[in-house]
Amino acid sequence: MERRDFLKITISGCALGLLSGYPGFPGYSRSPLAPASLSREEARYYQKLPDREIRCDLCPRFCQLGDRERGFCGVRENQGGKYYTLVYGQVASLNVDPIEKKPFFHFLPGSEAFSLATAGCNLNCKFCQNWEISQMRPEQVKNIYLPPESVVATCERYNCPVIAYTYTEPVIFFEYMYDCSLLARKKGIRNVVVTAGYINPQPLSDLCRVVDAIKVDLKAFNQNFYHEYVRGQLQPVLEAIKQIARSKIWLEIVYLVIPTLNDRSEEIKEMCRYLKNEIGPDYPIHFSRFHPMYLLKNLPPTPVSTLEKLREIALNEGLRYVYIGNVPGHPGENTYCPGCGRVIIERYGYAIRKKEMNGNKCRFCGREIAGVWS
């Protein structure tokens, strides 16, 4: 059976990718989780406090919880003074996607990523596209049990070179992601993380040792926006971006442009200057088009002209790889050599139409192109 045929059989839905029954799937078991079915893997990065309380140190919320209380994410629970993750191996969304869908444009272009997520998130974005699982507790969604060994075995069986931790917020299923990544790396499978970057320095440092690339959704360059529309803070995300760049694993940034809320030219100019100064000009940034959804349906889709203007600002500020996202067929999807200006990767949506590179260099002028190409 071809991999694409396998996917047609096993995966129903699109963005959510909830699985339909398929007895041949490794480690397969699917059901809404009753309380007794929740995983009970001890969480990492927490401190025990008096009176059976704990403090979670995984993300900047530092949730302090009494017995039987859960953190903001809804998937980590204090049970008698010990902290547990309830979603270890409990997959709520699963699919095989082009790596460009994440989006990664400078990481193994044209490859396929075995993509998975559990329920839960440590943010509450009013414009979330996967809110049906990210803003739910694990008991409220359908899940399959897929331990790390089965994740890696499935990747090998269907020749997927990459595992992507995506769709919701991988930080909240850190232990599962870490163990999958560690096992996958031993088998030569790459690991990529799609995250909002709301994570503390120590767990991020540990994660960077076992994954190959991280894409950060930078929601705005404005703390007021983070407070009102994300229920989080900007500064920890900026610190995470700098830390990822220092770690030398591959980094890409997505900025979802929402009309009237985070699209001011001066703010974008300030952000681009910050990124160039703090991490350098070679990490790609994607300005993506917003479409109304979840709790933010009162605004129109982002005008393409706005995306074009912001892309021009970023290029003028010295960022070398600036993309327009969610506008299939736009020239801003292509990769241009910063040396000669020629198109070296031509895209239409998630598909690569043409690639003009010799290894990691432009075929026309020989300029090295930042990224992971093999």
C-alpha cells in the first residue's frame, strides 16, 4: 500500500486529522478519554511545595497548584503532591503534511512530516485555527494511544523523514515530544517543533538538544496585543527566539498579520530591526494572511497589499528571506537568492515547482543559502 493510500484510509478530517478505525495502525487504540484512561506520566520541570502543592516550571505561567488542580493548559495535574502529564501518548490530531505547511521553507524542502498533537495549550489566542483541540481538555476530544515507539515505527514504515510536533502547542506535551524526538534521532529521523515559544529557558535548552528545527509563531511585537488577544507575555517569546538562534538549530518565524491589530508599519519595522540585531538576517520570517475564526470573526481577511507592504519593510530592514503565507501562487512564496536576486525555489502553496540549487548554494551565482537542505 502506498503512503498516500494509507492516509486516505486512516485519516478523516483535514486540519484536525482525527483518525478513523484502521486495525493495522501500530499502537492503535481510539476513544474519548475517560478519567481512568488519562496518562499518568510524571511531569518534568516542577517543584514540590508544602501541603501537597506544586509549582510548574515548564512555561512562564509558573502555575502553583493544590492537590487535584490542573495548570492553565488543562493537561497537567497535581495528584497528591506529584505532578503528572495526562496526555503522554494520547494523540488528538495526526496527519502527514508537506514540511512547507508548517511552514518550513528552508528545512528539507519537499519532504513529508508525520505531524501529531495532543489536546491543550498554554495560551488562549482568540484567532486560533485549531481551537477545537487546543482549547479543550483531553477528556473532551477523541484520542488514539500512540507511544513513542509506535510514532517512530510508523515513520519508518511509511518513509517519513521528519516528525512534526504541531497543531496545538507542543510545549504542553513536552515529555511525550522529548521522548519521541530522542528515539527518532537514534533512527535518523528529524524532529521539528511548531510552537508559540511560550516556554522557560531550561526546558527549551533540553529540547534544543534533541530536535532539529523550531518554528515560532510570533503573535505581535506588542505586549498589549499579547495580553488582550493571546493571554500571555511577549518578552518570554522574544527570549526563546534568541535562545533557539544561539543553539544553532534551525529557526523560522511566522507572523500572522491581523488587520488593525498587529499590522502597523512602524511596529513591523521595529520588530525587523530587533530580529536582525538579535538573531541576524538569515532566519526566514513568514507574514501570513489572517482569516476570521474562533473568537475573532469580526475582522476581514488580511489584504494582500498589506502583506506585500510588510514584506517590503522587512527586506528594506535587511532581512534576507521574507515570505508571504496563505496566498497560494503569490511571488512572495518563492525563495530568492540574496546574492543575484534570482528565484532559486519556486512554490505554489505547499508544492515546489522548481529548485535551482546545488546543495546549499544558488545554482546561478554560488551564494550559500541559509537553511538545512539535506
